[in-house]
Amino acid sequence: MEETGYVSDDWELWFEKEQNGKLIWPFYFYIARNYVYKQDQKLDSREKIEPYYVSFTEFLNLVENKDFRLAELRLPITLIKSNKSETEKFYNLLFKK
């Protein structure tokens, strides 16, 4: 809610990934469905977050953008894009009611 102004009570864990580096902690990636706008963003002074809508195909193609910063999503999304069955499963995960 703080970063986007949206809330959801329909969350599902998509996957988790161990992160190795100076600190070790897992990353948890969730799918939030049926979200609703609740309030204006409440960003910290240095945060610049501009939420925007994209189509499913545009979302899958975001990982190819040189400015895409979440490297942990590049491989999973690339694998989803390369397999029609996985693409369909992921679509159903995102949009299940």
C-alpha cells in the first residue's frame, strides 16, 4: 500500500529464492490479485515509484528491457516465455478468480 496505494487480500506465494552475497536472506515473490486503490502513495524521500498497467505480454517482455532491475525474475520469466504450457500456467496463476 505504501509504494503503490493499492491493497489486496488475495496473495499467493509464486516462488522464493535464496540470495547469496554479503547478506543471506530469501527473496519471496508473491502474486497479488483483486487489488483495490486505497490511498495515495507514501514514498520515502528518495523513492520514485510510478505504478502503471501493462498487458500480460508486455509484462513478460519487461525482463528484456535493459533498465529492468530485478535480476531474480529474469530467468523465471524467460523460462515462462519460452514454453507455451508454462506461459498458460503463469497466466492462470495471475488471473485466477
